[in-house]
Amino acid sequence: MKLIRWGEAGAEKPGLVDKDGVLRDLSMVVADITPAQLSDEALAQLAAVNAASLPKVPGGARLGVPISAVQKIIGIGLNYSDHAAEVGAPIPKEPIIFLKVPSSLTGPNDGVVIPRGSEKSDWEVELGVVIGKRTSYANETEAMAHVAGYCVVNDVSEREYQIERGGQWDKGKGADTFAPVGPWLVTRDEIADPQNLKLWLELNGKRVQNGTTATMIFGVKKLVSYVSHFMTLVPGDIITTGTPPGVGMGMKPPQFLKAGDSMRLSVEGLGEQRQTARAWQP
């Protein structure tokens, strides 16, 4: 099942994508796609709805973040062996954790704002893992049962703020619009193996990232288990699992986002995002 939220920012309505790819309005069934809708039981009830009986979403409707009220976005750094190699970093012995603040969330096709004074804003296509139930000290055997589903995330990052401004990656990760999520949340039953998904990103029509989740250093079940030993995960939390090679920081010479640049990105089976970068304005 593919769940969406559609409509103007701050006034999104729930929906789903039917078997023919048609967007359907779920407003008559649930008020929103909230963390409470992500349990196995609640998802089963939504899956039982006759999608063909639901009204169609108006053509051209904006898509928002497919889950409301996200409490935490937990990022994993340097989690692809080929990406670590391109930036000259050693393979981490344990997952590197940072946080993206919820105010950085934006719809999958909304514009990305380059922060005031930024000269090193960068792109990162990532597999997002959405938590479906409260998770604390989970072991790897049970970890996947705590996953509601998956989504595409662009982990937009300001490299100067992240690396050159006195430590703490969070400074380069949390600007407004730096976490486009969607277009939809795909429930875990539709993804047979999250460690065998192609993912890519195009900048101005040129493919710059082209990878596979098979080169992750730490897989999804390891990450869910590992993170849950440091903080309690709750429904709606999103773990962004790292990016393959092809980021601007790793290019020779480095290349970063400028106003007017377009990004198109996808993770296999999870849909596609499109964003245009624009300059910050007061």
C-alpha cells in the first residue's frame, strides 16, 4: 500500500495510490495519516478499504510529507562504502548518528531553499525507514517488525556548516526545506528486500548519483536496532539510512547547489521526487 498526504502545506488530507497508480482521497475514512495510523492493525484496516470507491485526488494537487506529526528524523552518516571512499573517509565501526529537525521537513516536490550565505549546499538521495511502533532496545531479529514502511528522502546538507563550523553535523542538516520526504509511504509488505534497491539522483538532468542499498555498511535491521539502544523510537520517526556516491562534496572539483538547479531523485519502488533550488529570501 502507498499512502500520501495531499493539499496545501499545513492543510494536507490523507490519501492512497490505487493499483492503477491513481491518487485517491482517504478523507472519508481517516482524518489524516498520523503516527497512530502506522501500526500493523491500523494499516491492515486501510488496506482493506475499496480504493476504487474513493474519490480521486484533483489533478495537479500538491503532495506533502506522507506522515503528519513526525517527532524525529534520525540521520545515518557515511553508511555506504562507496560514498565513504569518494569523500576519503574511513569505514565507520559503528553507525554515525545525527538529527534533522522536524522543521526541515517539506513535500517531495516543494522547492529547496539555499540558506542565507550558503556556498556548499549539497544533495543526498536516501532510503527512509518509517517506524510503526514504539521501539526501545530492539534486537536485530525483531527490528523489522517495528518498521511501518519506506520512503524517499533527500538529505539536503550544507557542508560548510556541517564540517567547518566547529563540529556537530546537525548544523548543516536542519535548515528549512532540507528534508523533502515522499512522494508516498510504501508499507513494508511491498518491499521484499530493503537491501536490494536501486537509488539515483539527477542534477539538472544529469545522473550524478547511481547506487544500490546493497552497499550499505549497516543494513536497515541493524540501524533500527542500533538507534533504539540510544533513544526510544516512536511511530512516525524516520531514519534516513545514508547516501551512495555522487554528492557534490565528492566531485573533483566539488560542485554545490545554486539557485535554479533542479533535482530529480528516486528509490526503487518508492516513487520519485523533483525539487528546484532557490535562494533564501527574508
